[in-house]
Amino acid sequence: MTFELDYLLEYESFEIGKEETKLKESYFIATNSKNNNYYLEVKNLDTLKFKLNFMAHDSIRFNFVLRKNDFFNSDSIKIVLPDKAKFSNTVKFRIQNHDFINLRDTIIQESPCKQYIFKNIDPKKAKKAKSYTYKYIIEQGTEFHLPVLVHPTAYEDWKVNRNIPNGIFREKLFYDYYGILDTKYKLKKIHKIKKLIYVLDQTILDD
């Protein structure tokens, strides 16, 4: 299997406390602007290595470690498919109780930005699960990129309804059941890349 990545999105995540906001980590999401069925999440493991999480919705999901120099300097990455990497979304039925809701544009630095939320719309189930609400604010001029949806239920809902605007999120905010902001993700930079991931099947290699 071959997966093409054409954008590397650099983010910072923040923990929102009652008294202060703390920087939690910086990380990357590598994406395909024309196919949001898969993505590669890239996080620091130590000063020399990244821990990477590859996800193809309803297909495969696995982690691996790679030297930072190899990630940035290579045009391709070859990975042997690990055991238990097969992934099937067994809770697709949850889209019946979840939905995207488009909001009025918000003004950031004197420019209008599209925004929407993803939430559990069943009051009883939301209360029982203490469900979070996810708010996305979209970066201007990124309509060429399909929505970046790492949440499996959000992706499945988008695949069925496609009722939100395209674009890379400049901010993603997590609100708990009581409407209190818990976590914030903020876009630092968008990098244009060209990288291929080859996922090799061990059973074929053994033959």
C-alpha cells in the first residue's frame, strides 16, 4: 500500500487551567490535501527521534519510531505492517447521535474565518457520557485542503454528510460537557511537502 502526503501541519497544544494556560507539546500532522482518509501524526520521542502514529480510517493504525533526520530528509518511508495493525471502526453507529454544526464566521486579526463544532446531539447520551464538544476554526485561504479530521466519528460523519467547509484548522478547541475549555490546538505553520509512505505486508515479504 502506498500513501502520499503533501502537507505537513505544525501545531502547538495547550492545557487550559483555571489560573494559567500551559504549552503541552508541539507536533506535526502530515496529510494529503485531496484525501483525508489517512494522516500521519508526528510527535517528539526524544531529541533525536519521533514517535509516529499512522492512521487510515477504518483500515489500519499503527505506531513506529523514526529518527528526525530521516523523517525530514527522506522522500519516502518504508514500514512493514505490524501485527494487529488492522483497524475497523466498530462504532460508526455513533454518527446517528453526533453532528457538525456550522457557526457564523469569527473575526481573527480583522479577517473572517469559518468555524464549526462537532458534538453529541443526543442530550441524554451526551449527559451520560459527559461528551466533549470540538470546535474548529479554519485558516483562511486553505479551501484547497479537505477537512483535517482525526476523530474517527467526526470523519465518518463528514464522509456521509459533507456539510462543513474545506480547510485546515488554525485552532481546535475541546470543551468539556459543562462548556469549559479544556484543551486548545493552534496552527504554527503549514509546510508543503512531497513524501510517500510504503506500508509493506509481512506475509507477502515472507513468501
